[in-house]
Amino acid sequence: MVPVTLSSIRKAREVVSPHIHRTPLVYSNSFRSLFGPEIWLKAENLQKTGSFKVRGAFNKLIGRKPQRVVAASMGNHAQGVAYAAGSLGITAKIVMPRTASLVKQEATKGYGAEVILHGESFADALGYALSLKNHTFIHAFDDEDIITGQGTVGLELIEDLPAADAVLVPVGGGGLVAGIAVAVKSLSPKTEVIGVQTASAPSACKSFRAKRLTETPLHPTIADGIAVGRIGTKTFELIGRYVDDVITVSEESIARAVLLFLERKKLVVEGAGAVPLAALLEQGSRFLGKKVVLVVSGGNIDFTLIDRIIHKGMVLNGRIGVLNVVVNDIPGSLHRLTGIIADLGGNILHVVHDRLAEDVPIGKTLVVITLETRGQEHLRQIAGAIRSAGFALAGGEEKRAG
């Protein structure tokens, strides 16, 4: 294996550039107005197959020239290997756990690979893939050729923005951040490279802090593309040498970030690709006055999940709330209540009457109203107007819809 260096990353670019897009580096006025720093997006969600993974896959396959390959993946690596193998005339088998989404299974098949469903977890799929001895195994991240291919992202963004102060990179197994860090630090040592993980899968962060490989349990996450319980041995060594920091973000911030990408940039971004923006939501003051690049690693979001993510993001932003209002159980009460909400520009989504609610007196009824607002302040304004009109809010305060 060729070591991961600036020279090997430059050679990788020569190898893979005929087969991939050079993705744009997009400046965002709207995100600057929200967060303060100057913000650019390295839009790998616009890459072929919808993620950066094709870079490493092409570099590995062109360099090795195998006849048959096998990979284990929940999604993006599967599609990257399937597409690269199909383009190069290589037979590919992709082992996925039965829990992998149907959307990702079908996309992988669509690129020409044979999909084998095995086990209930990624570990089960990985074990089976490694047992296929007559195939060349393509690791998702812990492989020098893969890391070197991913490092071409770092070359492009520093060429486009040499003055970058910080680059925020999603971290799962560590292949992307390791490759980017080698390229960025070799060309611009002053630029910070910061890895970002979901707190639901913090192996890289804990390993970085402890300075030793640390396996962590996985919890449910909308950033399934970076849900890895143990980062790679090779990626750990490179992260320790080249990466300045690794941080974690909450599931709530990731959901808000997915919604912001949709609303403000009209970009479909998966949970894993949204974690750098989630880091700005949580630690924006850290980057004030700086030029910051967010590596948007992928856009392969499961559309059976996206409506729930959008709803969760709107709830967390205060855009959807719930008012529990006690009213007289007589004609006209509900009309008067909804009129107050309408006059203030609230949009009622759902109404429930509950005459049997606990602590509601005879002759009264609890009205539970789910409504869309402009944000937390708008919700408080509506609640205040309802109180001023003589209605009682159950519990004494408005609630976010959960």
C-alpha cells in the first residue's frame, strides 16, 4: 500500500478525475447571516452516487484492477463501490444487513452490483463479506487507497479557498477526515481541520481524546452514514497526526441542520452530511470572524425518513408548537380561540377536544392545538394573546410539539 501523503493524493486525483465531478465550493450568505462566520459548502452531496465515496472507490479499483470485489455497507460505500465497479467492468457483490433501507438496496442494485442481505447489523454483513475469499474486499474506510482517494476533496477545497481558517468534516470510520486532513495540513498548516461526529456514535471523538482506539456502543441516529462503533486503525493514526479536534453534536442539532439546508440552500443533505452545520448550531461562537468550510459529505437521505426529520427540525426551531387551552364548553368558544391564532398569523395544523382530560372541570374542555409559527417568539406572542383574552393555558405555558 502507498502511504497517504500529499503526493499520493495528487496522484489519486489524476487517477479518479476522469470518473468523478469536481464538486463546487459554494459561499452561503444566508448561513453567514445566521451564524456569523463566512461559510462555504463543499457540496459532495452533488457528487456521483450522491456522496464522496466514489473517490476512494475509483482510486482503489483502478489501482488494484481486481476481477471481483466485495464490500459491506449500509449505503454510501455500497453505492460508490457498485458504481465504480460497474464503470470499470468489475463484478461486485455488496453485503448489506437486512436492516438497510430499501431505497439504498435498490440504488446499489441500480448501479449493477449484486446485493446480498445478511444479518441484522453492519458487523454481521462485514463478517460475511470477509468470508468471500475469492473476491477482493474493499474496506469502507480503513485502507490507504480509500483514504487517499477521499483526500482529493481536501485538495479541491484548499485550491478554491486557500485562506480557509477551518474545515469541518463528518466522521464515521475516519476515512474522509483523515484524507482531507493530510491534504489540507500539507498545503495550509494554519487551517484547522475539525472532525464532527454524532453523539450517538462517538468512537473517533473518544479515541482522539484518550489517544487510543476506543470502541463505543451505537445508539439510533439520523446520521446513519457515520454510525460506526470503532474507527479504523489507519484512520486513527492519521487523525492523531493531522486533525486539530474532534467534536460531537446532538441528534436534535442534526435534524435542525437538515431542515436549514433544505430551507436556506435548497439542498437535500443526509444526516451524516449535515453534522458540520450542526456543529455551527452548537458552537458557532468558536468560529466567529473565520472563513469556514463545511464538507457536505452526502445527500442520500431516505425519503421515508425525511418527513420525520423535517418535522423534528421544525419542532426544535419552534416552528411547530402545541397549545393546551381550557375553554368553556359552549358554542363559539373554539371559534373565538382560533380567531385569535389566525389574527396573529398562526397556522393551525391539528385540533383535539378532550372533555375527559384530568383536572378539567365540568363545563370546560381541553383543546389541544398543534400550530405552525414563525419561531419561538411568535409562539409566545400567540400564547400571550390567548391568555389576555381570558383563556387558560393548561400547565401555564406553551409547549413544543414532540
